[in-house]
Amino acid sequence: MSEISGYEANQFATVSTYFQLDDNWKMRTGKGVSVAIIDSGIDVSHPDLNGKVIESVEARVDDRKVLFDPSESGDSTGHGTACAGIISRIAPDTEFYSIKVLGAGNVGNSQAFLYGLDYAIKHRYRLINLSLGTTKSNYFNELHDLLDRAYRAGCIVVAAANNLPQPSFPSVFSSSLISVSKSTETDPFNFGFRYGEIIELTAPGVNVRTAWLNRSYKSLTGNSFACPNIVGIIALLLEANPTLTPFQVKSALYALAKENQAEKENENKI
């Protein structure tokens, strides 16, 4: 049993939050938890994902407006399929919603990215996987506002850090989302927490074997593939504790990461 405590500020006051987390959450499967993958699409025919993708939409820019149409184009690059595959391995009963904003070469329109996040928030998907971002500072305010909306709507946004030594948005907005970078750890349950860092959580992201295009598999490295490991963990937590707020989820992850660190330290003493 893990005891979780913290203080959450809202527009009226700072509220103390305390709850207990039973260890049986690790035995859950993510059933009933909706996960939006804002990415390059998902290959719905992959055996690891067949029947798990509830809806696929694709961004279309029309006279400076971004519209979302039902999509059967699948995955442009394999990136979105890889992310969904990692989540599915940890939480096999999650429900996926593919929001395609990237095309060939994982290149996309920045406005499509923003509207994709807006689409996910409006549909109140419980979890939003963002294994993408932008280094363009002119999108700072729009992204910040969107993340505040997501937080208030109860949507938990998990974003990958930039693979290059340059800040990217929205991963640096750690107050309103969960930011993740890669570690060499192989067990997704042994995620870590870097105290005082902007990119707080670490998860497996080196040679991660996952689903790929044409019903195949591939070993991949990058922060993009650390992010869905944390999303999978959160899906298990939410099935076991469906009323958790974004702040409580973050608090739970921090407490569990502390336990992981303590276990490693004890093992090193033996």
C-alpha cells in the first residue's frame, strides 16, 4: 500500500490531497481508459493493436482552418503505431483514439498539432500521449492555454522531452502535464523521478521493442518511446482509481518513483 499526499492549488485555495494506492493496480489492464495518440496515425491491422483503436481521425488544413476527418490512411511513418504498441504491452485493454497530425518523415503543420490537442481535450480523452513537440517559442501561449484547459477537463497529458539539448514545447510545461525522458531501464514499472528537473520522469527508452508497420516489430530508442511507457502505467492506475485528478496521478507517480529508488538503493547495499 502506497500513501500519497500533496498540496494542489486551485483558483480558490490550496487543498491538501491524501489517498492510498493499493498495490493491485499493477494487475490491471487499462480497461475502460481512453488514450489519445496525437502522432502519425496508428496501423490498426497490427496484431498487437487489432480491435483496440476505437476511432482514427486525420488533420486537414482548409483555408487556414484545421478540420478532422475520419481516416483510413493508417500510419505515415510507424511512429504512432510504435507508441500505441508500447502502451498496449503494459495496458492491453486501453481504448485508443488516433489523431493524425504528422505525415511522411514525421513532419506536420504546427497548427494541426495544436488543433489535434484541442480535439483531444474537447473529447475529454482521459490520457493524451504527446511523443512530439515544437521548439517554436511563438506557440508558447497557445500551448500553455491548451494545457491549462486539459488540466481543468481532467485530461492527463504526457509529453516526451526533445531528443536534442534544446527545450521543446509542451514538455517544459511540467506544472500542467507530465514530462518524460528516456532511461536505460528495461522494466516500465521501474520508472524514475529527477527531483528539481524540468523533465521530471524517466522511463525505458533505449532499444524498446514495439509494434511497427506491416505487422512487424522494431527496437527503437528515444524520448518518444519513454513517454508511452508512462502512459501505460497511468492507464493501470486510472482503471484501479478512475476518479484520480491529474494532480493526484502526478503525485502517485512521484511517490512510486521514490519507492523504486529506495528499492534500488537497498539492493545496492546487499
